[in-house]
Amino acid sequence: MSQLVAITTLALSQAILTLPAFANATNTNESLTAERKKALTHIVKQDCGSCHGMTLKGGLGPALLPENLEGKTVPFLQYTILHGRTSTAMPPWKSLLTEKEALWIAEQLKEGKVADK
Ligand code: HEC
């Protein structure tokens, strides 16, 4: 009997643990708070802007406006942000940004939502 209770408890706690992960997989941006999004927008303008230009029109790094990123997919841009590009000035950001955050930034860049804010 106590074994059954233990198994049921285990199954229940596993269901609870896997639920949020599943929710995240279907909507990857769900857990980014409005506050974090604001902070990320600030990072893109200040930190990324130091190379890509405050308005993302380019500088040491290329312009990151939607017209410049045409033909480049969101996952490709996300990968570039997380891992940087070897033998270029583009640094990896994976120690500062989560995969989800890099994905969100890539989406914002593709949609031109950072430059005009
Ligand atoms: C130290 C300078 C520097 C900083 C800081 C920097 N980048 Fe870059 N980035 C570059 C350079 C240089 C390239 C071009 C690499 C190449 O030649 O392929 C690049 C390329 C990219 C690309 C690919 C563009 C394309 O057309 O394929 C993206 C996306 C990007 N950066 C996003 C970011 C984001 C987001 C940040 C901030 C989190 C950031 N970068 C910070 C220098 C920088």
C-alpha cells in the first residue's frame, strides 16, 4: 500500500515538473516577463548597439534591421547571438542570455521592434 502511494506521488510530481516544460516548448516566449523584455531591449541598444549601432544601422558590426536580415532565419540569428561568430568581432552571449532570450531578441530584430523603441 505505501508503495502504491509512493508511486502515485512520484507520478504526480513528475507530471507537475514536466507540465511547465511542455508549456514552454509550445510557446517559447511565455516566461519572459515584461520587465525582462525591457531589460533585453536595453541590452540590445546599449551592448549590441556598441558594435551594431544604437539604431542597429551598423558600425563595426553589420546593420541588424529587418531588410538586412531578410533570408536569415530566426534560429540562425539566435545561434549567432548565443555562440557568436568565430574569427569575427561578434562575441558569444550565452553566458549572459538564455536560449529563450536570444530567441526573443532574434524575433525582435526580424520584426524591427528594437530600433524604433
Ligand atoms: C564587439 C562587437 C559586437 C557586439 C558587442 C555584438 N556584435 Fe553582433 N556582430 C558583430 C560582427 C562583427 C558581426 C558580423 C560577423 C560576420 O562577419 O559574420 C555580427 C553579427 C551579428 C549577427 C548576424 C547578422 C547577419 O546578418 O548574419 C547578429 C544577429 C548579431 N550580430 C546580433 C548581435 C546581438 C543581438 C548582440 C548583443 C546581444 C551583438 N550582436 C553584439 C559584432 C558585435
